[in-house]
Amino acid sequence: MEIINLTEENFNETAEQNPILVIDFWAPWCGPCRQFAPIFEETAKEYPDIAFGKVNTEEQQGIAGYFQIQSIPTVMIIREGVIVFAQPGLLPKEALKDVIEQVKALNMDEVREQIAKEEANNQQ
């Protein structure tokens, strides 16, 4: 699957249509982002069943603001509409693959149950 250039126009639809979406938040002037780009691209080729997208934080400030991206590169993974991973910094390829495997193995019913418990506790 091609890496998707995520914009405000296609972000929600892409996240809804793909059970797992791995996102690279980056900017053209960012050295570590340029170092991470080939790692992200190589990893995307190894997971053709998963959607990979990039958000240029310079051009898509609304998306970056919505997700409170304060440092780039940041990798975020959304599974079934839930942010299950978000971490700033350059991830080595093996670390990125490990995180993807962990996300694939998640029991999303348990994740949603945990989120509901946390939200209930925060309202008390």
C-alpha cells in the first residue's frame, strides 16, 4: 500500500476506512524527520495490510494542533478509531515493527473497556 499524504480533507476518511493507521508527523526542515523517512517507508512495505500516512505539520497545522503534536518526528498509531500509540522521536526500524506487532495483537474490546473505566474515574 502506498504511503498516504494525510490532509484535513482525507484524514478522517482514511482513519475510518483502515483498521490500523500508522502516522508519521514530520516537517521538511526537520533533520530527524528526514532520517526517519526511509525507516517509515521500508516498514510500510513490510506491512501491506496496514495503512501508513504522513502528516506534514507545516502544511497541516490543523491536524498537528488537534493531536497536540509538539515534537517531530512523532509516530502515532490509530486502531479502530482509538489512538493506541503516540511517541515523539526517531524510532529505529525494529522498534517501529515491534510497536506495530503489539498494536496488531491488542484486544480492542479490552482497550475500549479500559478507556471507559478511565473516563468514568476522571468524571468523579
